[in-house]
Amino acid sequence: MVKTVGSKIQQAVERYMAENKMSQLLDGYQWEFNLIESADVNAWCMPGGKVVVYTGILPVTRDGAGLAVVMGHEIAHAIAKHGNERMSQGLITELGGAALDVALKEKPEKTRQLWMTAYGLGAQFGVILPYSRLHESEADHLGLIFMAMAGYDPNSAAEFWQRMSVMKTGPAPPEFMSTHPSDQTRINRIKAELPEAMKYYKPPK
């Protein structure tokens, strides 16, 4: 099932990129779709199209459509080069901290520590975490389109994330402290994007 769903999404991605004159972004891609025995409820896609799904997520995906939600989302991260952007963002934040440290070198040690702590919190909550949430939102959006083009009903996405939210143990952190949107925010946004995604959906005959 992982290879079947993966192959259909691959074809959808290639068609989408061709229609939007962005096929060059897929240069060097060598697609692979693999299932790994692990209790982790997870999946990922490396730049270049290597996708891994852990068996632990299969009870949540349940079927091909649920799996298409996950694989479409992870492939969207790779297509949008979110990994590269995260590295760039981290470097910018680090360099900003280094510049602040130099600017404060004449100040007393306690003053420097307070400023650097404040900068670190500001970078974390003001830049890095919102950036991560933006990536998740972009991956959700593109993933909906990819799964729809692959012949999977995008309505399955909200249902999948609803099941994921039930699985979580313990209280979720406030949304501004999380790299992911809150479950309800994500589900609401996906539902709002469904009309657009449905334009790409043609049920299999």
C-alpha cells in the first residue's frame, strides 16, 4: 500500500510541477517509498524523494486515503525545501545572537545574560516557531492538492488529523510555543481549504 500510494502521489506531484512550469525543482529526484517496522507514529521524506513510513502510523491512517494524507504532507515538505529553509533560519538566528553578543561586550555580565536570554526567547517564539508552523500549513495545503490529484478524497485529511489529535497523551503546549498548529486550528484550516483541493479531485472510476 505504501508503494502504491507513493507512486500515485509521485505522478501527481510531477504533473502538478509540470503544469506550473516548475519541473526543474524535481531534477535529481529518485523516488523511493519504504515501510519501516517501528512503533513510532511518524513518516518523513528526504529531499530527493526518499519517503519512509513507520508501521506505527498505519493504525491511524487506516486506509489508502489516510496514508495519502501523510505521504502527501511529507512530500510537500521536501518539494517546498522546508529543511533547507529551517537550516537557513537557524543560521540567521545564530548570527543575530553573535552580533548582539559583540554589541554588549562592554556591559556587565548579568546585563549580557539578560539580553541574550531575551533574544533567545524572542527568536524562538517570534521567528523559529511561527516559521515552523508556516511550514506545516504549507505542507498541509500542498499535500491536500497532491492527494486530490492522485485520486484520494481530500476530505480524508480532516478525519486523519482528528484521529491523530485523539492519540496524543498529556496537555498540548500553547500554540505560540509549538512548532505545529494546534489540532483544531489545523483541522479548521484544512476544512476551509477543501473547496480548492476538491477542484483537483477526480474519483477513480
